[in-house]
Amino acid sequence: MASSYDAFAPIYDAWSAHMTADVAFYVSLGREADGPIVELAVGNGRVAVPVAQAIGRRVIGIDASPAMLAGARERAATAGVELDLREGDMREPPVSERVPLVLIPFRSLLHMTTEADRLRERAQEYGATTGRPRRVGWFDAVAPRYAHRLNAFTEIAVTKLDMLGDYERIPFCTAYEIDGRVTTDMPPTAMLERATPRYEHLEGWGCAITAVTDRALLPLQAKAYLRRIEETVGAPVGMVGIGPERTATLL
């Protein structure tokens, strides 16, 4: 998942170089904790690296920015420490283990929005009458594949493809994991609450496509995304929406 501050990563080291006064405080908290530590919005590892050096225990760093995580990985390697770096949203951190301490330095709490929140806002996914926010997520091939088996529909309509233009990598759900087992079949309703989506990541196209007038002119990565939908669902994509205008429907 790309982050809006990926572009900030190359200058973050210089920008934050003088910000060291709080590190001793986080180190003292880390020494008192018994177990692994999580830092949300780990950024370039400004706090996580010295904490890991001081306490000699595992530090898990979460950030939504691949570029920031790359910087943290480089800083950790230079310092000779190993960080457990994971890409994800701070409100839904990819941490399943119990941890005694979670660090959130700076004003990171102000940025605790999920990728779903950002995608919903970008796509304006709110109820037309009620204004209630709609649930959004990445493409889930398991459900439409099951629908195709039941209904034998002949084509798929993909709408709002233009909303994915900002992502460097696009998560794509191909299976569910339930009780340690991976399945590509729709499980019984009673088991759905225990299902965790298994994602592969497709390459994004990183540009606007709203001006495209023919499917043949879509970026190669966008075409690959549509082909992956066809492969996993088992039906061709017959219509692609790239904007709200009537002319933004590609057949």
C-alpha cells in the first residue's frame, strides 16, 4: 500500500536529525517492558533503532509507507540491529502476538487512518441518502468466483478502476485462511468470522487514467489487474469504469 508521505522519505533523515531528546524516554520504557515492543508509524527508525540497540529485544515497526520502511531497514542495517518491519495501517496493525508496550512518538495519533478510510474518501463511498460510510476493501476473488459458480454470469463490470491509480502495489485477495488452512472456496457462513484474507500484491500503474478512451490504451499494469480478475473469477471483464461520467465507461 502506498502512503501519501512516501515522497517525504528521502528527506526524513535530515529533517528529523535534531530530534533526539525523546529517545531516552522511549528507551527507558522499553527496558521496563517484558517482551517485544511495537512502534506505530516507525518512519525511518529514528526511535526503533536506538530502542532495539539498548534493550536487545525484538522491536516491531509498523508503517503505511514502503519508502519509510526501506529507510528504517537501511538505518537498522547500518546500526547492526534487526527490526521486525511490517507494512500496515496503525489502526489495524498487522500484529497478532501480545505485546507489553506500544510506542507512538510525535503526533502519529493524528494520522491513525486506515487504508480503507483513505480509499473511501478518495472514491466518495458514502450512502447517497444517508451519508453513511460504506465498507470498502481490496478485490476479493473468493466471493465473485463463488457467485459465478452459482449464477454462471457471462461478464464482470469493474467500476472505479481510476481510484487505484495512486498505489504502487495493489493487494488482491485470492484465498482465505481459516484455522490455519488456506482455501479458495467460499466457506460456510458460520466460519466466515474466522476467515483471514490472503493477499497477493499486483503492480500499480501510478498514474491517472480518467482521460483514457479505449481499454487498449490503459496502462499495462491496469490491464494486468483486469486479467487477474478474469483469471481468478472465471469470467471476462466486459465493462470498466474509470470515472463518474457516462463517457468514462470502457467496453
